[in-house]
Amino acid sequence: MKKSSSRVFKTYVLNIVIIAAIFIALQLMITNGVFNSYTSGLVVQIFINMILTLSLNVATGFLGELCLGHAGFMAIGAYTTALLTINSGLPVMIMFPLGLIAGMIISGIIGFLVGVPALRLKGDYLAIITLAFGEMISILLRTFKFTGGALGLNGIPRVTSFAYSYWCFIISLVLIITFMFSRHGRAILSIREDEIASEATGVNTFKYKMIAFVMSAMFAGLAGGLFAHFQGNLAPEKFNYNYSIDIMVMVVFGGMGSVSGSIVSAIILTLLPELLRGFSEFRMLVYAIMLIVLMIFRPEGMFGRKEVTYRVFRRFLKRNKQNKPVS
Amino acid sequence: MALLEVENLGIRFGGLQAVKDVSFTIGNNEIVGLIGPNGAGKTTVFNLLTNVYHPTEGDIRVGGVSTLGKKQHETVDFGLARTFQNIRLFKSMSVMENIKTGFHHRGRYSIPAAIFRLPAYWQEEANYTEQAMDLLKTFGMSHVAEVEAGNLPYGQQRKLEICRALATHPKLLLLDEPAAGMNATETQELMDTIRLVQEHFKISVLLIEHDMNLVMGICERIIVLNYGKILAKGLPNEVRNNPEVIGAYLGSEGDPNAVVS
């Protein structure tokens, strides 16, 4: 008991050190001009995409329900936050964090409302409902006056700095991990594995499906809010089903149900199209071919359901020690 | 008072009366067999007991409290846990996690406690691990605690399913064809397991089974179902020699009960 609690403490310290070190390293590179404005923009985009991928992974990877309207939740978060910072009259630096929280809450509420009918269905049917919902949002945003109609929203203060995107990502990551590795997370996993058995074992499956779905929507909303203030403008067409599919691709590429997979695949799939600019017109073709190759050779995604944990490293180190020839 | 009282239970799916006038009781710490030919309604009775279906007639009481109108996941709160005809494990979760899921409904710590890793989380999780380990030890499975459930051999998967059901702290364990697909050795092992459940956990077991060796070997009482009605009830020997039961299983020309529902 004592041994394990000291190990937990050590892990906490190590986590905090790593998180801080990455932050300081990246921040220094950005302020000292190692990254130009294009590259640092890419870094912010990577962190936003990581939040997005993680959030969809909660609904699709952990809960196991195919959601094809994730861009819709992101749009709700994006517009809510942007409208608040533009119209509230408060200083942006105060309003922006509040707006992000508001965006999460509104996304969560909409997620709940969509979930009530949608979560009674399974698999393909749920996918179609969420797909339809995503399209609905995109069309509504185009119709409403206060969202700027088809022109979208312009003049959103561009305040999503690297620090914002990074810390929002860390918060999302920590919340999702701590939630998933608890009795509540286990309940959600058990629904993915076998809903009938889960219900018979005493899990209120509807409740936990709803929790996962709302959580997924909330973090998508957060990513949306960051995205809006990163871009500086919002167009309703951006949030169509293509974008939902893009997010889904990141989740599947990384491995459904793997947090580590989501992180790595968000990095790769954000960078890849940029790195492939050299191929000019064949860019998307190469990207598509790489996806096909991965799906053929590793249909479960890069990480499957595995995680990169300290335990993996410890085991790896141990094995290496044992393998060293005795000289 | 009997542990489980089933009174004139019946369910109708449209024009089909799947179960009718089924009444029986189960006392504390006994093993009861529920047998009958295919399609007799045995699994339907299980599904009624665990609130998968809601009866159109009759009543089910556990410890004197009616379970009618309850949700499926609330069944375990009454002390009824079940296994399935075709094994339903959480295949890509570890053996340990499968069992811990069984503790879920008695879990106390909230979502904030989980997210912020409050002391309640650590205490309860440590508690779960300990209890799960105890349970695995009892069934001689502690060495596979970290194995993915789907990778276990068939017999152990059955055992794990029983363990998971036991983790919910049932008073009555419902086993749906536990010996299906097992060879003679595995069936023997299963019989030992079921006896162990009865003796170690002091609970009752109601089991559906086609394997007569198993049924006659461990059941203290047997209920025979045919065409959704109770055909016979009694001690294994009485049931075995009951001409109506023999008729239902082997078919008989003279007995109208066997063919008319």
C-alpha cells in the first residue's frame, strides 16, 4: 500500500515535470523565433486537433458509438465563444476563458439534447442521426442572422496563443484520462464491450452513454472555441461532414480507444498534409494512399487500444537490462 | 420467507404466450435446476427474472419485495445476477477489470472524485482490487488477473463470467446453460465451481441446463418447463421418473399435455 502510493506520487511529479518541460521548450522555441509564425501556427493547430481527436475518442473509441457529427459540436463551441468575446464588451482576456467554458457548456447541453433520441439507437443508426445533426448545425449557422449567415463571423480576436492551446489540451487530457481510469470509465468501456452484459452487471447503460456523449461534445466545443480565436473568422461551410470525417480519420488512425494513439495521430495527420506540400497536386493523393496502407496493415490503428505508459517504459528498460550481454 | 417467489408469472409477445402461470420459490442456499425441451421458455423466465422483459401477468418478489417495473440494471440491487447462454464477457478488458465492473453498482465515489483523484477514489479502488483478487483466488484464477478476458480458455471464460456475476454480491445466481459447449472434464470442473459458489458464498443458484449429469448431480430441486408452463417440480429422482417429463423429452403419443399448449 505504502509502496504503491509512493509510486503514484513519483508518477505525479514526473508527469508535472514532463508537462512543464514540453511547455517551456515549445514556448522558448516560439518566442526565440526557432519556429516562424507559420510553424507556431501549426503547433497551435496540432494541439487543437489533439483535443478534438481525444474528444471524439471518448464517444467512438471508449463508448464504441460511431459519431459522424462531431464538427457540429465543435461549431457550437466555436460560435458560442466567438459571439461572446465579440459582443460581451468585456476585455477579451477575461471574456475568452469564460467564453471557452460557455462554449463547452452549450455544446454539452446540445450534446445532451441530441443524445436523448440518438443514444437509444446503435451503430449505423446512431451514425446517421449524428451525421444529420452535424449537417443541421452547419445549415442553421448559415441561416441565422446573429451567426453572420453564409458570410460567417469575422473579426474574432485572434487570442488563441500557444499557451492557451497547450494548457487546454493538458486539462482535457488529464480530465479524460482520470475519468476513463475510474469505475465510471470502466462502466463506459464495458458498454463498448457488451452492452447486454454491462446492463446485467448493474451498469446504467443509458446514463453512462449519455455521460460519455456529453463529455465528448463538451471537449469538441472547447476545441471549437480555441479554433475560432485561432483563425479569427468562422465560415459555416467549414463544419460540414467532411470535417467530421477528418476528425474520425484521426481517431481511427491512432486507434479507437487509445489516448496515446489520438495524440500521435493528431500530430501526424496535422503535419502530414503540410509536409507533403512538396508533392503539390498529389498531396491529398499521397495522404489518402498512406491511410489506405495503414488500414490494410494495421486496421486497428497505430496503437490499437494500447497506451504508452510508464509501465511500458519500465518493462522495456527491464528487458534491455536483461538482454545486455554479461561481459 | 423464501428468497425468490415467482407467482403466476406470464408473458405474451403479441399472440404468443411464451410463459404462463409459472410459480415457484427458491429458498436460501439451495441449487435449483430449470430444465425443459428447447423452446420451453427457460431463458424467457430468466429474462423475466432479470427485468429484460416485463411480465404481462404475475409477480416476482425477491426477499418479499416485488421487482416489477424495475430497470434491467437495477436487478443486481435486488441480489439477482446472471450469466448468459453464449458467454458475454468484456473481451478486450482484463480479467480484473471484468470483475471490477461487477462492483460498479455498489460503487460510491462520484465523477468529480474520479476526475480529481480524491481520497475516496484511491480507497475504493484499492478496495476493489483487493476484493477482486480474493474472488479470483477463490476460483483459482489469480494468475490470470491481468490477462485479456477474450484470451482465456473456454472453461475459464465461463468461470470468469460467474466471478463477475458474484462480484455484484448476489443472493441468487442465475446460470443460463453454464455447461454448453463443455467437454466432460470441463463440466466436472464446472460442477465443482457451482458447489463452491453455494458453499463459500452461501447463496442460491438457479440454473438452466441440458446436461442431465450436471443437473441430476448438483441440483437439489428441479423445475421442468414445457410450452411455457411448469410440467413438474420436485427432487431429481421424482422428476426423472415422472412419465410426463419423459414424455416431454422423448415425445409420447398418449399424453395430451405434451403436445397441446
